[in-house]
Amino acid sequence: MAQTVLQKRADKLGETVVRALNKRHFEAYYVPTKEAALEKALSLIPETDVVSWGGSESIDAIGLRQHILANSYSVINRDDAKTPEERVELMRRALTCDTFLMSANAISEDGQLVNVDGNGNRVAALTYGPKSVIVVAGINKVVQTHADAIVRARSVAAPTNAQRFDIKTPCNATGACGDCTIPESICATIITTRISRPVKRIKVILVGEPLGF
């Protein structure tokens, strides 16, 4: 019974947020499951596109990156780099790809995306460069207000990712945001995407299951 009630709430919230996103000129979809999310994402990627991505547990959770790598897509994959310098160059080249894959750290109920980034490559691609950006986000990323979205990005997503990559930040040690200004800060850039410009350049697939951080 509890799972049914939780799913009903996710379905209703998901449709509400998708309406808000579409009003802000995103191309937004709600799907109830990871499997449906993968199917929808693949339908939005032309087979002739050059594809790249930012670090994202969510796109891995639905099997999207794995599918792209296992099939005949052209990719720009920073993990192919043999040196740190080559990795940086591949991250730069990713800004010229056709379709860029990522998640969001938080989405407000009124349809705004909030992301924090250390290197800035992920939010740079979201803002400008790739012809199309596909954002895959679990229902756990949805919060009530824009202010709540910033709190979630900095107090939940950032500490978790700092611990995942063992970045030597205060939030790695404490699990709480330290509002740090150290060079290694994972919150070097904080971006709010209020609307998609051009219209429908950013596609958002909201999934009725928890995904990522």
C-alpha cells in the first residue's frame, strides 16, 4: 500500500512539474520508471548525433550512457583520455557535441533547474554549446521552491558528490555545506536555468523513481 501511495504522489507531482517546465519553454516529459526513461531519452537522440555527457549517476541508473557506448553512436568520452591534459581537452570538445546528457541537482516545483559544479563543464554545456541537452532527473530532485533547490544542491548533492569522488572539502568531512571558498570547492559555480533558450533546446525527463543524488 505504501509503495502505491508513494507512486501516486510521484505521478501527480511529476505531471505538475512537467507542466511548469513546459511553460518555461523546456521540452519536458514525465515517465514513471527507469525503463521508460531510457526509452524516452533514446527517442530524443538522432543516431547521427555526436553524444557526450557530464558526470551523472542518474544517466547511469537508467542505463543511458551504457547503451550509448554499446551501440553505434559517435561519442566524445572523457574517460578515453590517457592523460589529465587530454581529459580536459575532451571536456572542452564536449561543448561542441550535438546531444549532451546530464542530470540536475534540483528542480523547483515551478520548473527551474539548479546545478552546482566544480569544474564548470557540465553547467557550461547546459548553458551554451551543444545543440541539444537531455536532463534526466529522479523525482527525489524535486523541491518546493527555488530557494529549496539551492539548499538541496549545496547541502545534499554537493556533499554526496564530494564524498563519492573523495574531494577534500569541508562537506566531505562533515556531510554539511561549509560554504567553503577553497580551490577544490565542488560549488565553484551555481547555475539556475529559469527557461530554455532556444525554446526546447533543453529536454527534461522527470522519472517517478529516485535517481542519483
